[in-house]
Amino acid sequence: MATDTAPPFAKTTCILCESNCGIEVRVEDGRFTRIKGNKAHVGSKGYTCEKALRLDHYQNHRTRLDSPLRRRADGTYEEIDWDTAIAEVAAKFAAVRDTHGGDKIFHYGGGGQGNHLGGAYGRGVQSTLGVKFRSNALAQEKTGEAYVEARLYYAHTRGDVEHTEVAVFVGKNPWMSHGFPEARRVMKEIAKDPDRSMVIIDPRRTKSAEMADYFLQVKPGTDAFCVAALVAILVRDGLLDDEFMAAHVTDAEPVLDALAHVPIEDYADRCGIPLEDLEAVARRIATADSCTVFEDLGIEQAPHSTLVSYLQRMLWILTGSFGKPGGMFPHTNLSQLGSGGGGANRQKYTPVTGAEIISGLTPCNSIANEVLTDHPDRIRAMIIESANPVHSLTESDRFREAMRSLEVSVVIDVAMTETARQADYVLPASSQYEKPESVFFTHEFPNNVYTLRKPIVPPLAGTLAEPEIHSRILEELGAYTDDDLAPLHAAAAESRSAFGAAFMELMAAKPELTSSGASILYRTLGPTLPDGMAEGAAVWFLAQMCAINHPIAVERAGFVAGDDGNAGDALFDAIIGSDDGVVFTKHVWEEAWDLLGVREDQKIRLNIPRLLELLTALPDAPRTYTSDEFPMVLSAGERRSFTANAIFRDPGWRKNGRDGAIRVSPHDALDLGLVDGDRARLVTQGGVTESPVEVDDAMQAGHISIPNGYGVDYPDENGEHGRVGIAPNELTHLGWEDEIAGTPWHKHVPARLEPISVQ
Ligand SMILES: Nc1nc2c(c(=O)[nH]1)N[C@H]1C(S)=C(S)[C@@H](COP(=O)(O)OP(=O)(O)OC[C@H]3O[C@@H](n4cnc5c(=O)[nH]c(N)nc54)[C@H](O)[C@@H]3O)O[C@H]1N2
Ligand SMILES: Nc1nc2c(c(=O)[nH]1)N[C@H]1C(S)=C(S)[C@@H](COP(=O)(O)OP(=O)(O)OC[C@H]3O[C@@H](n4cnc5c(=O)[nH]c(N)nc54)[C@H](O)[C@@H]3O)O[C@H]1N2
Ligand code: SF4
Ligand SMILES: [Mo]
């Protein structure tokens, strides 16, 4: 129907960071011509940052894939049809399983900042192939944190930043990276409220640091000294919440004893912060009614990472800021992130390098070494989906080499990425706006929010959504039969409650089908769901489990059994019908303790012996990791206003910072004879590159910084391939990683900067 009024806005979410803000998009001829915040979204309430407005560059660009591809011997690719692709992929992976065992097939990825449904559907294929080892981006950032939390209280905690009195950010720049709802609005409110404070611990005077009441400008890589000193001051000055400690903390003695021995003044010196500033921050935290602490990559990808994850938690544990408004909290989940399945199958160490597996994930830095060896248990095949590890993992060259030495590999992506270019098969996925999608970053409390997005544009011809791709592979592998599905089709036609009963009956009768549950739901319940939402079928099971695990919180959120269906069905119907996100659990603060895994005594186990040993050994840690050859510290992967991992490939998406300059302090610039805009050579043990510099007085001497998300291949209008900016992992180097979690030191790469002389 021709009309001269503009098309209406369609509701979805931004996919560029874990906040997944609700947005409204006007689509004209397949282009996203206008984007605005969705005020009705229950989580983000209309909030967005500048990046969401540029999402057309994700949806429409020159490297979208629109046909399955097979690699030729000369490294070029030929288009093949879907039937051939599915048949060959299934046969080749099954052959690896049958010859060498499914544990030699590795799985990487499963979702990014906006898409986790594909990961849920991929489990069936992995299980049918016997995959035992897997990983994703979490194993180069959050596994240290997971290690600590699994020992302290067996849960994932977050902070009520919105209502807290003192918000502490260590190695996090929330103005740029967000990470909690309405980050910039909340930060502005804290900044202007004289009764609340923000503490930033960062070597750079970031935009967040400029807003902070307390800015601890640490020397790069010295957070363990800084945070140990802060906690030790609490102990020294008797600033602990004794009542909370007595009621809720166990095995504290050895920890308090070790903290009493921390050489506070020496540590202040080592991290470069005046002692009185550390004392002021420790006192501010201890005298506040509540505090939250939020760590991120600045410590997770730097020396002593897991130790800092441990120490920073003591700031709020010793001061009792848990389970109350403005404090720290655990939360419900619709689906567990990270661990790709567990139970009896769970492995503790990797077979080749013996790296410790945390949350079911092989440390990212170990993957290439699990391939490039003649060890009989080496990885021989890889499934990679929705991730670009050649670009995002340490030492891109080594990962490339690893991929090329596999017997078979498949990449599922929307774009022809650096990783896809090394794969034997490339399968084109429909974009995140062409299919139902969602993330399981459900991290809020007391009210937790989940959003299942509807497609807002038809799938690009030639692409398939991951649920269809995985289900076709599973069916090719013979995981289930039409006969298995027949009773479910019949029950789905009858009623929701009949379907639920039939599904549970099938799973009980044939437990081997459980891992294919998502595909079975997609094929049977899927066709009965509202138009275009079949791929949401797997969420039915998650809603059922949530209602079973958290019956009171789900009921408080308004979901109760009805005429046809239980509370889980009511929750699922709300999820599938909503454009604005759904509050799926509502708690009261007193229930926070029930969500920790320490239900029997509700006590936090403070002593983690391995980390206490590291704390005790800290005085002997090297003072620097730099050398005469590499005298500076490079932070490789800073979040800036126009970076978004490698989700955007078209560099034209950036409104500023187009070349992704190397940030360098005025002191170093003077020393090296560099002025703003000069090109310089950046050298590390991992590689050499050239780029313009930006002289930035937010940088401290000896510290340089490059952004993440740059340096991806993208053709110009003539098809000539080019790259804008530095690919950070052409410069990083394997081997420098956390001693516990194996997380890489991306923020702490010894480096040298040289002017490209023009005299
Ligand atoms: N704009 C934007 N936002 C994003 C993303 C994006 O690509 N772009 N990506 C998302 C993802 S995947 C993640 S994980 C988060 C990450 O979010 P952040 O961790 O906040 O982002 P980074 O800029 O990588 O690192 C944070 C800070 O660490 C500092 N840092 C460097 N070395 C040290 C050190 O030794 N000690 C301390 N204390 N700090 C140090 C850097 O100066 C930087 O300001 O951002 C998310 N949000
Ligand atoms: N040196 C250095 N390295 C880093 C970092 C750093 O700071 N410094 N940061 C690290 C961090 S915190 C993270 S989280 C990682 C991120 O790195 P990765 O986990 O590799 O993720 P992305 O770069 O976001 O790439 C996501 C991929 O998903 C694809 N994609 C988008 N939509 C879809 C879809 O619907 N289906 C499928 N199948 N694919 C889709 C995109 O095209 C892209 O190739 O990078 C890490 N690497
Ligand atoms: S990038 Fe993050 S904060 Fe910005 S609009 Fe997207 S989801 Fe929201
Ligand atoms: Mo990340």
C-alpha cells in the first residue's frame, strides 16, 4: 500500500554491549533510517548511547554472507547450496568423532553482546558429536572472577549502582563501556549528589575518572598493591562491619591475619597513590551505608588479575555491603552463561597443556596450543559461531595457524570475518534483526529483566537462523526421528499444558534426547508460536525451569498457572508477546542470601588458600614487566565512544576516532619527538605496526593505549580490501597471562613506540 507517511518504528534492542538497551527502529527498504530509545522498555526506559544510532552499519554492509562457502585448496571459497553444506559438515565432524573421539572437536563462541539463542541451540550438535572442550570470550576476561565467586559464595554477584552510596570501579570505564542499566544517567546522578561518591581506579584519567570524587591513578598493572592496601587499611583501622562478619563470614581469620601483614606504605608507593588518598577512600567506603564494586578488563586483563578479583570483593564483604539496597546482590538466571554443559562430563584440565578449566571453559590463551602439537589428544576439529577469535584472541597469527592445521573447521557468522577466512566451511547466519534473538545477561535484582526480540526485517536471502542450522545438522546426524516428534506435534495442536506434559514425558522416556531439546521444541512448539517467533521455542523450557526454581519470585512478577498452562507457560507467553522486556523474577532484598550457593549456613567462605598464598607472595612480585627493549606498557583494546568489539566491520560506522590512534602522554610524546597526528611505529614481542598518535594528557608517562574493534578487513567500493586502525591481537603475545585463570594481559603488553622519522 503506497503511503507518504514514514513507516512505523519497530521495537528491538541494541546489540552492541551487554546492556542491550531497548530501541525503536524505522526500517525503509531494508535500511535502518531512524533509531531511538524505547521509553517503554522495562530495563532501559528509553536510554541509549550514541552507538545504537549507527546499527544500520551492522545490518547492511559489504561483507554480509549470503551463501554457504567451502574452502578450495588454494584458499579461495566456492559457494555451495545448504543441503550440500549441511551434509558435508555433519559427515566430516562425525568422521572426526568416529575416528578420534568427539573430545577432539572443540567449540568456540556461541554468542556475542546481543545473541545467545544460537548458543542454546548449538548444544545439541555439540552433545551429539561428543564435544567436551569449549570456550568463548568469557575465558579471556571473566573466568578469574568466576574462580573467586565459586569459592566465596557459589553465585554471580553484581552491584546496585543506581542506589549505592559509594560506587567503586576498578579497571572499568563505565562512561564508555556501560555494563549496568542507564550507566551514564546513573553516573551523572552520583556525580552531582554530595552525599554519594564515585571511586575510579585506572591508570588513565578517563571520562569516568573526571566525574569521580576519588580518582586513584594507579601505575598500570599495580592494582593488586592498590586494592590490597585499601583492604589492609580497613583491617588496620578497625573499619570492618563486625556484626555482618560474625553473622555472615566464615574462615576469615587467616585472611585478616594476612591483611594485617600487608606493608601498606610500600604498596601505596608501588601503585603510585599517596597513602592519604588510599586512606580517604577506605574510610569513605567503610563509613557509607552501602557500596558496590565493579571490576572489568583493566584488572581482568592485567597482572595479578584473579588476586585483584578476590581482593576487591573484600571491600564490600568486610564492610557488609551485601543484600541491601545500594549493595551487592546475586541474581536469578534464565540460562547459565559460560559453562557449556557440565555434570558428569565436566573436565577439569585441558588434555594437552593441562590448563585449568573454569566455568567449563578452556582458557582462551591455551586453545591454539591445544591444536598445534602432535599430542594424541590434540584438538582436530573446531566449530566456531558468532565469534571472531582470529581477531579477538591473543596472537592472531598463532590462531590462524591453529585453524589451518585442523582436519575440519566450520564458522557460523553473518560476515566474512578474519576467522571465517581460515575455515573449511562458512555458514551464513541471518542477522540479529532478522530472527528472534536475546541475551542471557540477566543480571538485575530485585527485579530481573529478560527481552526476547522479534525480527524487524526479513532474513537476507541465502541465510538461515542458527536454530534452523543446528537443527538441520542434528537431523543429518540422526539425533532424533520424526517418530520421536509426532506425539509432540499432536500435543502442541491440542493445548499448551498437553504439550508440556508430552515434552516432559518424551525427555523422561528418552533422556538421550535432552541435549537436542531446543531443536525438538523448535520443530514442535515453534510452528504454533506467533508469526516469525518459532526460534523462541527454546525459551519455553527456560521459563519452565525458572518457574520451578524460583516459584515465589516468578509469582510476584505476576506469572501464575492459568486455564491452560502453569506459571512457566504464563511467563513464556509474556516473554514471547512482549516488545518491551519482561520482569521475570521479583525478589525482596531479604532473599538475596537464598540466591547464593551457601544456603545451609548463609556464610561467605573468605579464605581461598591459593589466592592467600599469592597475596602473601605479592611483595616479591616483579616491579615491572617492561625492559630496555620494551620500556612502555601498551593497553591493547580500550573501549572508546565508537568501538564495539568487532561487531561492525564497516569503518564508516564511526562518527569520530576514525583511525583509532595510539594514545600517548605529553611527556612521552615530547621525549619521542612526536606531535598529535604523527605516525609512529608500535613494536611488541608479538608484532610491529604503524599508526597515527594522539597526544593525550589523560595518559600517564610510560603508558600507551590503542582501541579495540579496529583493524578488521573491509573492502572499499571497488572491492579493494583495506584495514583501518590496528588489530590489537597482531601485537599481543601468548604466555603472559594470569597464573590462576590464564586470562591474557591485553592491558599490559610491554611495548616500544618509535617515531617514523621524517627529518
Ligand atoms: N564503547 C564500547 N563499549 C563496550 C565495548 C566496546 O567494544 N565498546 N565492549 C563491551 C565488552 S565486551 C566489555 S568486556 C566491556 C569492557 O569494558 P571496560 O573494561 O570498561 O573497557 P576497557 O576500556 O577495555 O578497559 C577499562 C579501563 O581499564 C584501564 N586499564 C588499563 N590498564 C589498567 C590497569 O593496569 N589497572 C586498572 N585499574 N585499569 C587499567 C583502561 O585505561 C580503561 O580505561 O565493555 C563493553 N562495552
Ligand atoms: N587485545 C584485546 N583483545 C580483546 C579484547 C581487548 O580488550 N583487547 N577484548 C576481549 C573481549 S572483552 C571480548 S568480549 C572479545 C570479543 O570478541 P569475540 O567474542 O570474537 O566477539 P565479537 O568481536 O563481538 O565478534 C562477534 C562475531 O559475531 C558475528 N555476528 C554478529 N551477529 C551474528 C549472528 O546473529 N549470528 C552469528 N552466527 N554471528 C553473528 C560478528 O560478525 C562477529 O564476527 O574480544 C576480546 N579480545
Ligand atoms: S551500546 Fe550498550 S549502552 Fe549503548 S545503546 Fe547499545 S546497549 Fe545501550
Ligand atoms: Mo567482553
